[in-house]
Amino acid sequence: MKPSDAVTLHQLLGRIAYFHTLFIEPALTSSRQPGAGEPCCNHKDTAGDGRPDVGAMLATTAWAVVDEIAATLGEYLLLCPDAGHRCCATCRVAASSAAIAQAWTITEHRAYDRPLPTTALLRACRTTAATRLTLVFAEQHGTACVALPQAETSDEGLLPDSDDLPLTGELLALWQDPLAATRSPVVSWLNHCTDLNDIHRVLQQGGITK
């Protein structure tokens, strides 16, 4: 991966942090403890040699931001039962990305006065975010992981469009092919919004040209 590619990924990770801090965090309602997910690669009996772990690797990269954000998301984050610094870094990126996507989806629905998202939609957003971000992380850092997704699921057709859920839609779209030469913000008018109420007003007015 070229040095310029790393810069692009850092910018996209920064965009996640920016969107979360500005739009999502002020509207979050979850305050419970993280839930229990599947054991990570480094804590499975069949894992063999340990993969790069959270403490020695993830914490020293720009990708730590997804772990830091997810740690604030309560039950949306499904951690390895033995969660700690020795957890597989790739598994942690997958769990954190899934939690972010679910929290954003639910928060946007509430902010725009829409019915809560269906279980199928939440599953699609979680799985797609985990797949797309994890594959990029693994490629950039040369990590292996028995849980690394090989392809996107059939739920992809359920994904929200950026005209429907601008924040979640852009998150998923930007990471579909983040190193594409033409990659740029999908919903440029988001740069002119200051909170979820601003976004809601734009959606009520029929949106703005991207």
C-alpha cells in the first residue's frame, strides 16, 4: 500500500471521528455496558498462533479511533468475552465498525422522527461496515484473521442510501472502495450542517445536490 493510500485512510478515519463527535455523540441514548460477542481469534481454542493484538498493534495506528468510539457505544458493541489488550486487532476493528454502524443507524432514525430500524436493516449495516472496514485494515497492515469476512452478504440490498440516512449511507459508501481515485465525500452538503436537526431540515426540504 502506497504512503498516499495511508493518508487517504487516515482522512476517512478522521471523517468517522468528526461525524461521530459533531452529529451522533450529542444524540446518543445508550448507556449500558458492552454486550458479549464471539471470542476473537486470539481467544479461540482453534486460533493457533496469536494474531496481532489490540495492545501491541491497534493502539499504535490511526485505526485506534474506531476502537475508542465504539467503547462509548454501550450495548451496540459486542466484545470478545475475554476482551483486553491481547484480543485480535482485526476482530476488534470488525466489532467496533459494526457497533458504530448500528449506533449511527438508530440515532439517525430517531433524529429524523422515523420508526426504529428493522432487525434486518441493523444486521445489514453492522455486517457491511464490519466487512468493508476490516478488509481495508487487514490489507493495510497485513493481518490475518480466521474471522476475516471473504465477501459481503446478501443483506447488501437492504443498506440505506445516503439520501435516506446521510451519515450512515456515507459511512458505508466511502469504505466500499476507499482508495478509488475519485473517492470524495458522498454527501458534500453534510459539511455545511452543524447538528442532526440541520440534516433533518435538509431531508424534509428534499435534499441538496450532492
